[in-house]
Amino acid sequence: MKKARTVLAVFLALGMVFALAACGSTTPSGDKNTESSSTPGSSAPGSSGAGAGNGGSDGPKGPKELGFYDRDYDYTQHKQYRIAYMVSGTGVMFDAFNNAFETWCGRLNMNYGGMWAPAEASNEAFLSGLESYADMGYDGLIVDADPNLCARIAEICAANNILWMMGMAQARDYSQPYSILGQYSVGPLYCPNVGFNNVAVGRELAEGLMRWKEDAYPDVPWEQVGFISINFSMVPQINERTLGSKQVWAEKNPTFGEYNPDPSSPLRNFIIADTASGAFDQQTATNLVTQIMSNPPDPNIKVWLVSAAIYDFAAGAAVVAENMNMVDNVCVTTFGSGASAISLWDAGEPTPIKISLETASPVFAEAIINGLWAMMAGFATPDTLWPEWAVIWDKGDRYQLSSELDPVYQVPKVEIGDDGKPIVLEEHNYASMILPMIWVDPTNYKEFYGWVDLYDLGPDATDEERTYPDFPLGTDINAFVARGTVPADYHEYPKAG
């Protein structure tokens, strides 16, 4: 059955936004530039343990790359693991994830129980449903629920030998925030996760916009360029994208002022349009950008670069550029435009939305499903899945906390040993995999989405199966990147002070 392009678009443009908003707030920023590992099979209180199945030394060998799909592997050699997707509410972004998980489960010979949400939208109803699924003998679960339920979810899954991963968030113990060598953490991880680093996303958005300026207007000095970051400060992780963009702007223009995460700290020609002052919608973005562009901080600004947290904000900024007859002088971008950008570029008309940062949805779903399968089949444990993606200081370790509070964050400090390293009471090695980000524009979008179908379905995909049948099916599986690169600072401790 042909997939609905509009559903996938929402998954990319909205579902991912909230995935990003929930993920990666304590992992390294990726703006710079392993010593420890857990005993295989070890598990934390509340973690899922060593997995079940036939993956031991006497069973069949595993896929070529654990945690990723192997087209040549016979998944029917293993038990038909039973999994489900449990969400606290419904919506098109959850539907899109559900469709992707169903597709992947078919490829991996898994029995997919579908998506479940409680009839009553409450944490109590969700936990009751989770216990019911545990009683039914499910092997694995993918969960998208209130992050504050993670501790209880972990307990229920551990008690019933269920492997689990979060879909659009990180599973953490949010009751135990701390400061480690001056770096804030919302709490230790419960299991591996897949997602994005929001500071790195913000940096990449800024760098892409600035490359566009250099190509389109190389002779315009940076003093005549304005940068607008359309933010939503009520979601801290979305706010991290603005911080990443601000870092890049300060680095590119050292005479404009020093970087400071405080939004009230000025940086020449860098303006934050915070939609928290209104609503999380296109109209609020339009209103804010209109105010900024019609009354700029410098009347000599000739070129505008606009980074938007979601596509609706990007569309709002585009309306302003069109109304002010500045389409050629404005470049708007966001993360995950998906089919919305396709419709603009297919029309062939000039648009301020000139570039878009994307991640292929099959890559996102592949990692979650295949990672869960690898653990259920016994080829990996929560501590050994994707070991290279474990952040040395943020991998689920339980640290010894002091009574001294961090003066900035007002949370307990992690005690440091004589060797200068944090004192670990209970060691883990949970991965925080970052997905690759790819720039798409009117010159390559057809090739990119043709590649998405190739990656998802293979070279023999029919138009009926494809998500993007209007574009030629890709022929080169290496045309775009399907794996992220581990940041160097994943294996470095924060620099104290």
C-alpha cells in the first residue's frame, strides 16, 4: 500500500521536532572539535537486563552490524519476538512512527502488537496498560510517555524481563539531576536511546545558512546580515538549538560580541524571536518576524538568515519575506521540512525556504527497532549496544553525589576522585546515538527522497510501495549518509570551570 506523504511529512516536521525536543539535553554539544565499560549482561535497577532469545554462543550468528538491518540475514532463525508501541496520547506523529515500526517488524520477523494508548489520558492509565502488556508476555516495548514515568516504566519492565527503548525521548531518572565537572545533567539514563543533539542541530542550521550567504551574497559584509532564530523557550531542548546557532554566529563574527547563553545577552545582529510570547504556531512567528524585519537592529541590514524551530515557524517567516518583497534576500531553514519543502520546490516558484536540514525517517526507525531486536535476540545488552555511542560521563552511571550544590544550577555536584574523575557507584554503558543530518535544497531533493526509498525498500521497490514515487528511485546506496559520526567529545570529560 502506498504510504501517505502527508503523514510522513508530519513525522519529519513535527514528530521529529518533539523527538529532538525531548532528546539529548545532557549529551556533549558537538561544538568542539572509552575508558570504562560495563560487564556484559549487567543491568541497572530498573533496566531491562541481558535480553532473551537464541543469540548465545550455541545459537545462530547475528547480523553483520548489530542494531542495524542486514538484508542478507535470515531473521526467521530466531524466535518471533513480540513487541508493541505504547504511547500516552494519539496523533499523526505517533501514527507515522507506528507505520514505520510495523514495516520494520515485518522485515525482522517480529510479531508487532501495534500502537496502544490509554482511553483515559493519565499516567495512571498508562502504567496500568503497561502492566497489562507485561502480563501478556511481550518481549520488548517501544515507549513514548511522560518522561517522568521512566523510573516506574523501568521497574515494571525489569520485573517482567522486558527489553525497552523510548521512541521520541531519552529514558532518564529525572528525580536525580546533578552537575558533573560543571556540566548539568537532568539525571542518569535507564537504557540506550536514538535521537539528536540539539546544540549540534542549532550549529548546523547556522552553518548552513551562513554558507548560503557566502554563495549568494559573497560581497555583503557580515555587518549587513541579520540572523533570526525563531525559538520556543518553554521547551529547553528546542532552546538549545538557538544556543547552538548563537555560538556559531559569535565564532564567525568575533567583533560582534562574546557568546553568552543568556537570551538577554546581546550579540550584534543576532535576534531571538521567542514564540513563547504568543502561541506555538505560524501566525506568532509571522508577527514576530514582521516586527524584526520592519524595525531591524541595524537599518543597513541587506540579507536575513532565519533558523526556525519547526516548519510552521519557517512558513511564517517566509510569509514576511514575501510580503516585504525580500524573497531573494532572505534564506529560511528548519530541521525536518519533509514534504512541505517538496511542495514548494516542486512548484518551481522562488521561495525564501531555500534549504532544509533532514534525516531520513527509515534511518530513525531502523535504529530503534533493530537495536531492540539485537537485545531481545541476545546479541547485545542495554550496556553493550552501540558501545561507541556511549558518552563517557553520561552513560547511565550512578555517581556519588556531594552535599555541595552547584552555584549555577543548584543541584548536587558529582564527587571527583583523586584521579580527577567522577566517583562511580554503579557503572553502565548506555548509548546515545545521534542520527545523521543531511542538507536538502532544490538541486538535490529529488535525489535525496529517491535515495530514501532505495534505503527503505531496496532497488526493486515498486511505485505502489514507495513513499516518493514521483522521483526516480535511487541507485547508489552511498549517495547520502545513513550513519552518524561519533563526536570526539563523547569520549572526553567536561572541562571543569
